[in-house]
Amino acid sequence: MKRTIDRRSLLCAGAGLAAGALLPGRARAQTKLRFAAVFSDTDIRAEMIKRLGADIAPDHSIEAHLNSTLFRQGTELVALQRDNLEMGNIAPQDISKQVPAWSVLTSAYLFRDANHLNAFFASELGAQMKKQVEDQLKVKILGPTFFGTRHVGLRGKKKVNVPADLAGVKLRMPAGDAWQLLGRSLGANPTPLAYAETYTGLQTGTVDGQDNPLPNVQNMKFYEVMGQIVLTSHLVAFDLLTMNLKAWQAMAADKQKAFQAAVDKAITWSANEHVKREAELAEGFKRQGLDVYVPNINAFREHAQKIYLASDEAKAWAPGIIDKIAAIK
């Protein structure tokens, strides 16, 4: 009897193992990664995350929480650090709150365009700054997510040519010292307001304007409550696709390599889509009746650089870093 029971047990165990072997890999080992971001589901970056999810599907699934529905804007980084989140789209301004040397990457007129931004993060200097974040904040930066060039959008029709023309203008900016400094560097009166509240703020006159890339203006329909777009091109806008360090380190080396390759592919697609969309939208907004024009860029650049170099933030910058970044091709 004992032999019969043992044999049956072995047969059942073998059948169970065989059945398990027939299950797809996704059912056996797929890891859920919660992702949080401020952007909406119509944003190009939302499609970027979908594409990334499809490419990593054999091993991971991404549970996307957009429109700040899981964590409010500016708190995603802390959530990653506290192991309450696996992935997030993190603003460099939020990183600079904890790593002051990073504030240089939030300064106006630093990067020329998306290619310059990507070249910096692919450079030795960029690698050093990413490692600085990993060592100090215990999160993994996967790459920069370019989302367009920031311009000033205003409710009224008054022409803006130089920073002095923005004196007294209540310019919506996200909360935080780095964002307020950016607003002041343009000559405006920066006013903290959540991204999701910006449309209403423009509509009611709580703010006189906002600064965002053109795709964001389109996604959030800010163009409905603005009269003009001043193409100041003051900031090559990017966030950082960032991962909880424990989640990253839980992957085997070959899985990390495959994951990073999927991220690079998705980020490249998104950047190219943003560049293409920007060119289309400038003409589209003109056809919709908005006044879209280029001010005196040199005047804005000189004013912004003067404000930044005289700021407390600049005291934390590595010597000569502005020139080093400018020299990257």
C-alpha cells in the first residue's frame, strides 16, 4: 500500500510539473510595475509607455496611473524612494530638490534641442550625473523623456519681444523653487499652479499665461483659453524615466540589458514623435486664430543666464559645467 501511495504521489507531482511547464512565461514570472506620471492618456508619452509595456511583456507588465491619479505631481520621486512605486516619469526639478548640483539641468537655454539633450545623457558627464542620482537617491534613471520645447502662452494680445514685456505677468509654473526661478528668468511673475488646474486658471484669469511645449498645449486644450504663443524656446523639456532601485536590481543582468534596450527604443520613438508634432502644431495654432511668433531670443537668453548665474542654485553647480554641456555635440 505504501508503495502504491508513493507512486501515485509521484505521478501527481509529475503531472503538476508538466502542467506548469505548459503555462506561458507571462503567467509564471511576469512582474507588475506600477508607473505614475502627470501627463494624460492622450500624451505621446502615454503611447510610449504602452509600447514599452508590449516589448517587456514576457517578463513584466506596466500598470499605468496617469493624470497624477496615483501620486500628485512632484511626489512621485519620494514614492519611488519609499518603495511605494516601481516606475515614474520624474521631473529633473524634483531631483534637484535633493541633489542641488542637478539644478543646472533645469536652467533656461541649456540644451539646444532634443539631439543635444540625448547626446548629453549618453556622454561621460551625463553618466556621472545619473550615477550621482543612483548613489544619493537610490533610484535608477533609465533615460530622458523629451517632450518638446517650452514656450510662453498668454491670454491677451499684447506683443512680447523682450523679458521686460513680461513684467507683472502671472505665469503659471509648477510648484518648487526650480520652476519659480525659471519663471523669473523670463521676466515674469511665476505663479504656482497644478498642471491639471492650468486650463481653469487661464480661463478665469487666475494666471495670465503658462509655459509648456506645443504638444502639451494641444493635449490639455490650453489653446482654447489663450490668445497667443510666444516662441521663447526657453527650455528643452524633459523628464526622466526612473525606476525603483530594488526593482531594477531584482532583474538578472541579461534582463536588465533587454529592459534598457526596450526603454531606449520607446524613448527614441517618443522623442521623434514630439519633434514631428511640434512642427505641425505651430502652423495649426496659427490657423486656429492664435498669434504665434518669435520674440528677441537673444534678449531672453541673456536675461535668463544672468538670473541663473546670480542665483543660489548656481553655487552648487560643478565648475565649468555650462561650457562642458555646450561643447557636447
